[in-house]
Amino acid sequence: MENTRDGFKSKWGFILACIGSAVGMGNIWRFPIMVSTYGGLTFLIPYFIFVVLVSASGIMEEFSLGRWAQAGPVGAFGKCTEERTGSKSIGSAIGVIPILGSMMLAIGYTVVMGWIFKYCFMGITGGLFKLGTDMGNIGGTFGATAPEAATLGEAISMMFSNGIFGIGNGVWQIIGLVVALVIMAMGVSGGIEKANKIMMPALFGLFVILGIYIATLPGSGVGYKYIFTLQPGGLANPKVWIYAFGQAFFSLSLGGNGSVIYGSYLSKKENVPAAAVRVGFFDTLAALLAAFVILPAMAAGGVEPSSGGPGLMFVYLVNVLNGMRGGRIVGMIFFICVLFAGLSSIVNLYEAPVAFMQEKFKFKRVGAVATIGVIGCIVSVLIQPWPSQWMDLVSIYIAPFGALLAGIMFFWVLKKETALKAVNEGAPKPIGSWFYPLGKYGFCILSLIALIAGAALGGIG
């Protein structure tokens, strides 16, 4: 019987929404740094290998699990254990873990969205360009946007100080959160699908325009040369493979939450394997476009992109953009792209908890969005001084653990014939015999490695 829940109305609406969930800060500031740090093609080769493996196992599994169960992680995990043991309770309890991970990651993202909305506003109004190339002004602006605090009282005071127009990042993050919540309150097809149909083509188009322009700048060729340089000895470094897998894993938004819930909104007529391939392809394309914009731009500006995290995008890159020909327009377009990437990701992250409120407590859509939004708003304001530590906790432990649990539920708890039927439904021909062993052993083992390696290395997401 066809599902009567709200869901995606078109194949490309679903794919663009999934691409939007995957394309985020990991693509725009993390991926270029990984390419720079670990040597161009030396990093890209293992990264491409892992994207293929993860797309052909984890993404297919999470989409199929959600669609088969017509529910998010709690309902899907519960249905898996019900088939195996006759009881939903154990699986439902385990399914709370990915929901918790999604909510915590969304809260951390809410803080970052405050930074993005502020810088996008400054880019459009010209305030960002007026900072010039003085690193003191640029660094001071970001320091005021994301200041450190030692006490909870200081964190709360950031709501009303240190920011543009006399307000702090807390107000900007509330603005960003409200925009995301409005999109979500309009529903899956009426809000999430329509928003991504606008944001994702715009993001790719604007990145292509930026890439073409930056290619004309003197010195940019050094960046391209670096991207396509292979250091064979580097492939023998285990860290390169570990970080490449970590980047692929987290860039594709595997955590047993967002992809499961989006899968639950997918029509049973759609081809899951084909959708997974498209998501993996376009997510990688977005990451490459970001690298083709950022690394050549840094090279043209004579700056080595050796600083990762927020410093790259909000400090060093701003300095480069402000110093180049047409820098005001380039900076504005770049931060509009960043805003689209961040907004599409945060919508996906909050969607799993919202769906949980609807499924478990029978909330109406708007009520569930408002409830989760209030929780996200309060907690994100309180953690403003410590978003990096907060995100590390989620990326090192909770997200990979959630992905591992989803893999175990689908490949180990759910009966093989049920799992294969879930993947093949809507596909023109059955998936190859390689899929099940790849997922059951390859993906689950890789997820466990991500969890262990992340903890050992201090985070790989």
C-alpha cells in the first residue's frame, strides 16, 4: 500500500534534497584543506575509492531502510528487531542514538549558521569588502563573531554584544534557525523539496562561475597544479587513507539519521541504487568545485591554505577575496554559496528529530518543528563559545556509531531477503550479488574503523 505520509514528489526533488544534506561545511572548508594537507591526487585517489564504496553500500542501505520502514531511525530500527525477534522495543530504543546525534550536530551547525548568515549579509552589503586586507581587522571581526568565553554567563551575554549593529552571533544564529524552521514547517514537498530545487542548482551554478573567474587570475595555476599532483609515497601513509575515508563518510552524511528519514519520504517506485549513485557523484562534484575555487584563489593571493576549520573560510580566504580583482562580487557570491550549503544541511539534520516528534508523540508538523526549534535555539545559544568541542564529540563518537547501528540493523538484524527486496523495489533490475556482502562486511567494518580511528586521531569528520 502506497505511503500517505508527506514525501518527495519527484525523483530529482529527492536527489537534490539528499545532495543538499550532504553538501555542507565538510565540502567547502574541510575538503580543500584535506586536499592541500595530504597532497592533491594523493588524497583524491583514496577519497574517490571510499566515495564509491560508501555510496554503493551505506547510502543505499540508509535510503532503503527508511523507505522500507516508512519511518525514521526509531521506527526503522524497531521494525528490524520486530522482524527478527517479534519485539520493537529494543530496536526503537537503539534508534534514539542516531536521533540524538542528528540533534546534537544540528545544534552545533546552528552556531555556525550564525557566522554564515552574518558574513553573507556583510558580503551583500559590502561590509566584508570594507575590511580590506588588514588581517587585524579581518581576524578581529571573526573573533567578535565567534569569541571565546569561560563561563555560561559570558556565553549568554554574546547574544547582545560583539556583533554588527551591536548584537552578537546569537541573534544571527536565531535568524538562520528561523529561516530553516520556516522551510521545514512548510513540509517535505512544499518546503524542503522546493527549497533544495532552488538552492542546489544555484549553488552549483555560482560555484562554476567563481571557478571560471578565478582561473583567469594570475598565479591561480599553482593551485590547479597542486590539486593534480600525485606523490606516490604518500599513498603508503595510513593517515591518508584514514582521513580520506573519514572525509567521504562524513561528507556523505552517514549517521543512521538524515538519509534514513529522507529515504522514508521516497516513493516506492523510485530506484534507490541509482539515487545513491547520483548523490555520491554530486556531493563529490560539489567538493571538487569548492577545491577548484578555494585552492587556486589562495594561490593567486599568495597564501598557503594551511589553516583548517573556520580560520580558512572566515579569515584567510576573506583576506584573499578582498585583495583580488572584483573581490567584493566574488566574496558575495562565495558566501551565498556557503549559505545555501549550510542551510540545506541544517534542514536535513533537524528533520530527523522533527519526524521523531511526529511519529512518537503524534505532533503536528508545525508543532514538532517549533518544539525542536526552541530546544535547538536555547542549547545553541548556550554552547556558542564551544562549538568545535561540541562538534568533535558528535563527529568522533555519535555520528559513526549511528551509521554503524544502521548498518547492523539492515545487514545483520533484518532478514537478507527483506533487505534485498527493500533495495530492489522500484529498480529496473535486481542489484548485483556484490551488494549484500559489501554492506554486511565492508561497510560495517569501515564504520567501526571510522569510530575507532576518529577517537584515536581526535576526529576525522
